[in-house]
Amino acid sequence: MPLGLVALAIGGFGIGLTEFVIMGLLPEVAADFGVSEATAGWLISGYALAVVVGALGLTIATTRLPRKNVLLGLLLLFIAGNLLSAIAPTYEVMLAGRIVAALCHGAFFGIGAVLAADLVAPQRRAFAVATMFTGLTAANVLGVPLGTLLGQAAGWRSTFWAITAVGVIAWLGILVLVPRGGSSSSSVRGELRAFRSVQVWLSIVVTVLGFGGMFGAFTYIAYTLTDVSGFSSGAVPWLLVVVGAGLFVGNAIGGRAADRSVDRTLLIVLVGLAVVLAGFAATASSPIATVVWLFLMGAFGFATVPGLQTRVMHYASSAPTLASGANIAAFNLGNALGAWAGGSAIAAGLGYTSPIWAGALITVAGLAVMATAATLARAPHTEPVPVS
């Protein structure tokens, strides 16, 4: 395996850690700043929306620059944002820090996914993308639980200081291990032509809804675990390990399956995710069932990632950089959608299982769009759009 893939995974670990660790610390952060659960949720949804802006704006702005240099610059932005979060005196300043850190997220994974795919043979592209996203799964298996424990023991700010240090390590890893790659051979206009493909747009919509469904459940999971399932707050980090283990397994299996058939894999996984979320919502009061559902939610939720990212790059053809970044933006637009839906359900007084039900409904919508996309893809005229 190329060492460059390992370096990209290290960068993904740092960025994944800052995105996901806040979920386990949300009650502590909300209490410290004196804000409601729904307001604190904007530290997640605001981050996700900033990812959308950065994924598109920064990808366009850096299209013709060397990809390695771009990744190093993006990680500097990440480090600055997390440092600001660590020292934030108010909720508003912390939200600003989250937004600064988020701006690098989409462009990093969008450009990194293209770079990863270029490091391997064409038939291994989904595997390469999955390897890069292993950093995200490792962040959940190891980083998020440990970061949550650190935050609960030494204050949530200590977690963001640790994330800042991880960002520095990731920057050094990219500097040393990633080969100096080229820039996109296509102009911005050429990259934009990829969006003439109906399949690119359908893939992006599936990403928003499919990933949004999981995050509808995941954003407020700490409240579900303590107020519905009956776990103590001290058990939350270890339960997040279960979710992280599911993410790791799902990402690995999803990448290998997508290399055989992207559309079939996505259809099966989305059906599975909808069933898992509905089952979780119906039995969340059972601690034993909750542990099982947490693993399955992580597995089915992240099994979509390699296929969704590979699919959009395939239909974007020879100018995949901006489309790849747009799909990373779509993942995080889905995060924001799920966080908003879950927060709205809680604010409406529907209880802490309502975000999981909301996630199941969003996933079913994504499944319907994916079924439409797969049907259209079987038509003889459906090909990757030419952009040269």
C-alpha cells in the first residue's frame, strides 16, 4: 500500500476527530456556556455548513495549485480553528473556531480522495478512498472515546488542545509521506462541466440524505444513551467505541463491495441502515439492544462512504476534483440536515428517540433517490460526462 495513503489517513484522523468528538461532549459544552441542547447542536450543524462552503470555495480557488501544497495549507487552517475553540471565552467564539476549522474539511477530503484514487490501479479506487477514510473511522474508534474521556476528566477544552496537537502531527505526516502530486489538468470551467451529469447530482442528493439519516440519530446520541437507554454519562465514551468499531468495519466492507458493484452496494446498505435506525428507535430503552444497534448504525452508516465518493468521481469523469469536493460538502450538508431534524424533533417535545426516527425517514428518502439513480444508470445512454 502506498505510504501516501497512510499519510492521507492521518490527516483524515485529525479532521474526523474535530468533527465527531463534540458529540460526546455536547452536554458539557452546553452546560459550560449556558445554552440549550438545540443551540449547542449548532456547533455540529454550523461546522457542517461551513464544510459545504469550504468544500466548494476552497476547491475552486486551489484547482490549479499543487495538491500537496493545498493539503498542507488546509491543515494550517484546521490547526488555527481548533486552537480558537480551545481558548474560546464564549459560545460565539467557539462557534467561530468550529467554522474556521470546518473550512478545510471538505476541500481536504475532496482533493485527498482524488489523490488517493490516483495512487492505485483503477480497479482499486474505492479501496483507496476507503483507506483514506480509515482516518475518520480510527478517529471514532480511538479518538472520539479518548477525547470524550479527556474532556470529561480535564474539561472539554483539554480535548481541543489535544486536537490542535494532532493537527500539527498530521501536517508533518503530509509533509513527509505524501508525494508531490500535480494539480488538476482541467480549468474551473472544465470542472464545472461535470455538473451537467444527472448522475453526479443524483449521487450528491443520495449522499445528503443517506449520511443525513445516520446523523439525525448520531448528533444527539449522548442524550439518547443517558436519558432513554439508562446509561451513565461515564459510559458514553465506551459506547462511542462501539459506534466507532461499526464505522471501521462498515468502511472496510463497503469499500471492497463497492469495487465490485457501487450501485448494488449502496442500495443494500441504505435498506439496512433504514431498518437499523427504525429498530434502534423502537427498542432504545433496552441497554443490550442499544449496544447492538449502535454497532450496526455505525457499520451501515459508513459503509455508504466509499461507494458514494467513488460514484460521484466516476460520473464526473476526467474532472473529478470539484465534484469530489462537492460530494464531501454533501456529506456535511447531510450532517447539518440530520442535526437540524433531530434538534427540531427534540424541541417539539417528541423525546430523545425522535432524532433516530427522523434519521430513519431521511434514509428512506435517500434510498428512493438511489433506486432512481440506479435505474437510470442501467439505461444505455448513461455514461460519465465528457469534460475535456
